[in-house]
Amino acid sequence: MPLTLTELTALQPIVPYIRESDYAVRKPWSMGERRLLDYLLIYVQEGLLRVTADGTLYELRDGDFCLLQPNTLHALEGVTPTITPFAHLDFFYNPLRADSFPTKAGQTDLSAYSHLLQPRLNDLQGIEVPVKFKPGEPTAFRDKLLGLVQCWQTQDEPLQQLRAQSLALELFIALLAAYAPQVKDRSAPPHTLNWVTSYVSFRLSEPISVAEMARRANLSPSRFNVVFRERFGASPHQYLLELRLKHAEELLRAGALPLAEVAAYCGFADIHHFAKSFKRRFGDAPAAYRKRAAQAEAAEREDSEAAQRESGDEQS
């Protein structure tokens, strides 16, 4: 019986490794028959690309995506001038991955390199990614692939290399979301939105839109609003405003940051909007609140010191 993705990743964890990537701006061109040791992901940005894979002909035009899996017998032909950004990559960890390579035309017998051959997604239970595939969010998938290519072009910079690997992982997840729905986490009910608090907390100083959060949740904005209110008891706007104000309260208590900086750190467009919202929530303007909090803290500190002195006197 074929392995499940869970069983395979227990043996070979998902650790993307990009072997080669480029924008591939070419005049009419061709690549003779070969088999791959790794995966080849292609986006047709411009032109007509013909792919023959295991005897089946596919025509790809502007906006189409192609995934050639390891050991697939295939040939490629750019019928017109083409721009076909691509990535040769491993999805599953192999300690010998640095020894692997993109095969050349005519390399159809890979028996000598079987130790470098990546597992095929389509050999796993319940997964069937077609050669010509359509991701759930084509625009986002395209942007991630183009971002990967750009980062890989400057891979000598460690940060760019990490970004490229991160994007490769996001592309892999998108493939699974589109073509392996049964491997999603069954332990959590759909649309739990457990990610919202951490997502928002790390972005309090940035503009955060309902549309963006809805996209992350794979929901329409109207449906996201309903699910969000059911989960958090408030609208996304109310919830976000409360987090911003609580963060502002912490900053006011913690130090002497200028009020304009507190407003900016908490994502308010201007200090007037911040002051008005803060007073409505806490009953005091930010400056008055800070002063009152400092006085309360000083009084508490004095009481604590007095209590310590009394305790010392009693012991002596």
C-alpha cells in the first residue's frame, strides 16, 4: 500500500532545497526527453510551451503552471519566444541532496542515481497533482514563485537563501491545499482562526485589512466577519482596536515614549485619533493616564518600602 504523506515525512521531512532557478527568457527552444531526479516547477509568463509527459501532450500558455515530478519521462518545447520562470527543487530531505543535479536531455535511465531520486507526490495516498495544474490562488502562487526566483538569484546572501526556502515551502503547502485536501489537520474544526491573535499582535504598527485576513482564512470578507465575530465576540475592527489600545496602555505605563511614537507603534494614523480612542476606552487622555499610572506606581512603591522598613524594625 502506498505511503501517506505523514508516513513519508516521518522518514524524509519536508525541507525544500532549491537546486536551480531562473526567469528563463528564451527564443523558440526545446529540451529532449529526460527523467528528473527532483521536481521542476514552471510558470508560463509569456508564450506557448508544449510539455509531453509520459506520452501525454500539454499546451501551456500565459498564466499556466506546470509541475514535473521525479522520474516522469518528458520533453519540453518553447514553440514561441517564452518567459518561463522555473525552479528545480527537492521538497523532501535527502542528506545527499547536494550531490543531485538537474538532468540533461537524453538522461532517461536514472538507476545509477536512485539514491538521489525524490519521492513522488503522486505515489502517496490520496494525492494527485496534474502536470498542468491550477493552484487555489493563482496570483499568490505566481508571486511566490517569482519571489523565489528573485531570492535565488542572490542566494549568496543568507537572508535571501532563507527567503527562497520559505517561499518554496509556501508553494508546497499551496499544492497540498489544492490537491491533497484529505491531509489537512483534522484535529481542529474549520476556520478556528487560532492564528489571528499572533498574526495581529506582530503587526500592530502596520495597516491590517479585513480583506487580507479573510484571504489568509480562505474566506470571503463577509463570511470572515461572521466567523470572526462567532470566534472572538467582536468584529475584526473592534478586536484590532482593543489590541492596539491595550498595547498603548502598556507602552504608557512602561516608559516615557513621546505620545506620537506610542500612536505610531500601535498603528494609529495620527495622535488625535489615538487620543480620542484611548480616552473613550480608558476614561483619561493618554498623557493624563500616564501621569496617573506613574503616581499610582510611585505610591505603591512607597507603601512597599514602608512595609519593608516596619518589618525590619519588628525583627530588630
